[in-house]
Amino acid sequence: MKEDVEMDAIEILKQLKNKGVRFTPQRQAILEFLLETESHPTADEIYHHVKAKFPGVSLGTIYNTLNMLKEHGHLLELSYGDMSSRFDGNPKNHYHIVCLMCGMVADYHSPLIDMNQEVMEKSGFLITGHRMEFYGICPECRKDEKPN
Ligand SMILES: [Zn+2]
Ligand SMILES: [Zn+2]
């Protein structure tokens, strides 16, 4: 495991313990996987990863832990209509690029567009955030494109 991931995990565990959240080794493994991966896994993918280390883990534990991390602001959930949600251990708002061929989701780090004020004034909504996504075909899938 990367050292900074371990540090982040310890810091988050400490914060949650102060709030009275119980942490089992299974829950810790879920958190660590989310911090070390950039693949934006689905709950199912997280389940299979954690199950390799903790065969007794249930899908219910995965969902409980994801909900708890989300509630405490340590996790972003990206929902896509009918498709499974994907989870991001980086809770800071950032942009995503979605591959329409394989469904892979990549991060795109760029300063966030500051439109909240404008939208708030024009729509009358109290704006608390925004989400922008790019769609296309990832480099891996582009390799498979047949040249005409
Ligand atoms: Zn792709
Ligand atoms: Zn992300």
C-alpha cells in the first residue's frame, strides 16, 4: 500500500472514531481500497476486491460502509441513471470523463468553473454544487478502432 494512502486512512479513521463510528477490519479494507484506486469502482467491484481478503464480507457491509463514508463526506457517489453507481474516494469536487465503450471513468483535474453564483441568481435555486462530465472513447478503446 502507498504510504500516503495509509496516512489518509489513519486520519479518516481517527475522525470517524471521534464521531463514534465503529470500524471493523472489513470496513477499513473498503476505505483503503477506495483511497488507493482511481478506477471509480462500483459496489460490486469493491465487494469482489474486499472478498479476496475477507471471504466473510457481505454486500450489505459494503453498502453500509459506503453510505456511512458518504454521510461523513469522505466519498463521492457518481450515479448514472440505470447503471450502477460508481464510488470515488476523493470527495473533493472534480471533473470526470466517461468512456462510452467500456464505461471506464477517469478523473480530470482542472479548476472548477465558478458558475454557482450566476445560476443561483438566474434560477432562484440555492445552489450547493454542480457536476459536469465529459463523454467519449478512452485511449484503450481507441486502439481497437478499426481504421477505415
Ligand atoms: Zn474505454
Ligand atoms: Zn474521480
